[in-house]
Amino acid sequence: MATVAAVLLAGLTGCATEPTDLSKNSIIPRPVSVTPSGESFLLTARSDIFVMPGGPEELVNIGNFLAGKLNPSTGLGMEVISDGRKPGKGDILLTLAQDDPELGDEGYELTITGKLLTVSASQPAGIFRGIQTVRQLLPAEIEADTIREGTWVIPTGTIRDYPLYGHRGVMLDVARHFFGPEDVMRYLDQLALYKMNVLHMHLSDDQGWRIEIKSWPNLTVHGGKTEVGGGEGGFYTQEEYSEIVKYAAERYITIIPEIDMPGHTNAALSSYPELNIGGKAPELYTGIKVGFSTLDTRSETTYRFVDDVVREIAALTPGKYFHIGGDESHVTKPDDYVYFINRVQDIVESHGKSIIGWDEIAHATLKPNTVVQYWARAENAVMGLNQGAKVLMSPAKYAYLDMKYDTASVFGLNWAAYIEVDDAYNWDPAMLVPEITRENITGIEAPLWTETVSTFREAEWLIYPRLAGYAEIGWTPAEMRSWDEYRLRLAEHGKRMEVMDIGFYRSPLVDWEEVTE
Ligand code: ACM
């Protein structure tokens, strides 16, 4: 039920011009099919969110999520109704439909008439993706957390939409610089808007160990206490990590935890001398060099350590995958490396998880269901494919969020490339390497390594707006994507990101729309 103030507000703003052409939307990622019908649907003081009665509780939660996004800015006081009452004019209806193989788990349909806006899907995840489209069909001010004047109008028609790839993710390096649970949750909120479904957390590296392991407490007590540049570092307690996992799940986002090994382990080595070849612990490290550390791959203590770490993290992680790192182990002898990766794969499987690793792991004997994350060497990825693995596409030259945009970029590195917003968008994961085809790609992931950024505000400048393009590459059929058309939609998202207070890079390649007030 709406408040008196909201009724007044709706009355005041009801006379503005109403968009009527659904084909002129700025949705990112671009939907698979949009059919306009030339009228308008208006949210009013009488609007509420109806959820099919007798459906899963998840639908009520999704209804509440949508109400939580729409009410603060509109002041319309929309309620979630699941008791079987019938929706009326101006209402939103969330409903599960018959299984529709084309829509899959995450696809959805929006049917928008002058009277009713219906989001239907086979699975709750699809309803959740669908309501992100509803958000994006409303004016950018919908994202504000205080009341804005606006005509909350949506053009009518139908949208039928589903993702190209099942894995559409980002990686956040919380090891080089630590980012607390609130930053991670802010990121998860942003990812949800762009229909991303994976957050890969790089939880350990030379500079820091960031997750509490109860059986090896010094990992965080000692190994978590600094970061690049010598700042104070930090770590997640297991309770905090579990909260992140839950917050992600409420947004239909899976957390993939990564413990990078046998290299990139200085923080662990510094915490426990017995993990080192020679048994002597090094100092903590706050620089940005790579490739100088290794676990002792021929010591049973190491495998007891790995087993404990994987067991504790796997128990807190409902997702299917555990990421074992495996990159840049330059001081591990090749035979030792292969021996180590083979043993660690057994450990990960024994705790019920499938394995992801950076492309170097293809040198080992891969288990069925393993995913090789291509970042550097196509020949490694192809070697993985030849062992029956699938490939996750994160080629550094195109997909690394920590690469500078151009020579003037204040943050970021440039060892792989400069990646302007058009470069980030203008590539097709299935066209980079002849052997790596659509069928054997699980999806796309954009990593942010955090050597050069120490606050999430700084990270946002590298992440946005490139993230929107990666989201579209992962979702939208390649033949429907073109930079010239995309940059117009992205321009509208400048306004949206501004309202959301995202500190994005205003690339000169885009004619950013500004908030007018
Ligand atoms: C990596 O960038 N070392 C995976």
C-alpha cells in the first residue's frame, strides 16, 4: 500500500512525456529479443509486486529485493503480495512458468502491457535476472536511495532473453590489497545489475592470506597482517566469508574461492616454516614481484596443509568449484609442479569440488570436469582441451580489469596491454584461438588484480565501465553485438552509474549522459 506522500508525488509527475518504444532501451547486456508494442506501463501509488501463490519462498525474496530497489527512489511503497490476490493495473507479477529449455536456468520473459508487467521464467534465477532488466527499463534515477521525482514509466512489449554462457564472472584479488566484506557486497550488488553470476575471490598470494583457517591460525594472524605497500591488510573470518557467500547466493551469484599454489604462497610460507623447502620462514612481502615463492611439493606436511585448507573452505562454499591457482610457479621444478597439481586435484575432489586453475595446470594430468582458465598461453588452454577440460576465457590482453585504459591512466598496469573501453568490448571469446570454440568455453571472467588500487573507489575506476562490456560478451549472442550501437547504450549507463555512485572512468570514446537536476 502506498503512502500519501507517494500518491502526491506520483500525481505531480504523471504528466511528463512517456516513452513508448521498447526497442529504444539501453539494457546491458543487450537482450536476445525485444518486441515493442507501442504503449506505456506506469508504476503508480497503487502498484505492488505480486508473486505467484504457492511458489517457492525464493520468489518472495526476489519480490522483496525488487521492492528494496524500487521503493527508496520512487517512494511508491510497493508491497510484495503472495496470498493469491489478483494483480491489477500498474502491478508487477513474478511467476514461474513451465520449463522452457531455451530459457534455461537464467533466461526469462518480460511481458509488459499497459496494465501489467509480468516477469516469468522456469527458475527463480531467471526471475532474478529478469528484474534487473526491469530496473534498467526505468529511468536511471530509479537507482537512487532517496526519493527522486520521476515518471516511472516503461514502454510496452515483450522481451525474451537468456545467456550465451553459463559462467559470467569477475575475479577480485583481495590478497594484494585487502577489501572488506562491505566492499565485496557492494561489488556483488553491482554485478547483479549486469546479470553476472560468478565472483571468483583470489584469497591468497605472496602479499597476504585473507581467509581464516581454524586449523592453521597463523595464516591470518601473521600472514594476513599486511599488503602491497605495507598497509595493514586484513582477512575474512569464516563467519564473514559465509556472509559473503550468502549475500552472493541471494543475488544468484556463486563464489569461487581461490587458494593460489604452489607459487604465490609467500604469506603462507612466512606463517609456517614447515611449508618451506629447507624449513625456514621468509619475511612477509609487500612488493609486487611475482614467481619467487613455492610450497615444498615433496613434503607430506604440505599435503596435510592443503587438505586442511581445502576442507575448511569447501565446507563453507556451496558452489561446485574450488580454484587452485597454479600460475607463475617459476621456482617450482616442472616435475614437482606436475606432481603437486596432481595431488592437489585429488584433495579437491575428495572434498566434493571440481577444479579450476590458471592455464598452467594443463601441464598436469587433469581430472574430468576440470576448467582451465586461459589468461596467458593459448597452448596451455589447448593442452587442457585435449585432456577433455573446458576453458574459462580471461585472456589478459582483453579481459584484465587491472590493465590501464591508456598511457594517461592513473591506476593499473600495462604488461599485457592498454585496454580502452572499445578494446574491452570488441572481441569474441570463441574467435580468439581456433581450437577454443563456443562449445568448449564455459564462459568469461574479468580479473581485477589489485597491486595499484587500495580502496574499492579506486578499483571502481578500473572496473567501470569495462565490466558492462564483459557482462554483454558473456550474455549476448556475438552477432548481436557492435561497438557503435553498444556505446550509445553505455552512455545512458553513465547516468545510472552516477546515481549508483560508482566511480567510473569517463572514457572519451563515449558521449556520457549526465544526471540533470
Ligand atoms: C595471472 O595473472 N598470474 C593469472
